Amino acid sequence: MLKPQALAPAGVLGARPPGAPVPQLTRRETEMLARAAAGHSNRRIADDVFVSEDTVKTHLRRVNAKLGATNRAHAVAIAFRRGILR
């Protein structure tokens, strides 16, 4: 069994270096992430908020970068753990 401390350096837990500021998601990024967390596809999110699918992908890429996530599910898990999503 791996300890959480062993996973953090690899970014598996969305770890940031000590003292690094917590990145703030924009309202729109949070909205896209919440819809992704609800299981919506990029196409459905785009249709629901009247933007292109590429715009949704851009927002979610920025979310991943800000949270240190490797994919959509990882970003959602980090967001729930940090209280960004409830």
C-alpha cells in the first residue's frame, strides 16, 4: 500500500510545493468543472452554456493546469477535496 506522501511528489494527489499559492479558478472554470463532475460530456456542457466544444476543452485544460490534475476525474477529485466543489 502506498502512503499519500509517496504519491504527492508525482502529482497524483494534486500536490503543490510547500508555500505555493492556491490557484483560483474563475467562475466559468468552476462552472465547467461542476458540469464535468456531474458527468456531462464536453458537447453537452457546450450546448448548455452556449459556447463551442473547443471553449469547454480550453477551460477544462486550464482547470487541470491550475489544480495540477492529470485528467478530468483527477481534477474533480482535487476540487472536492479542496472544497472547490461540494
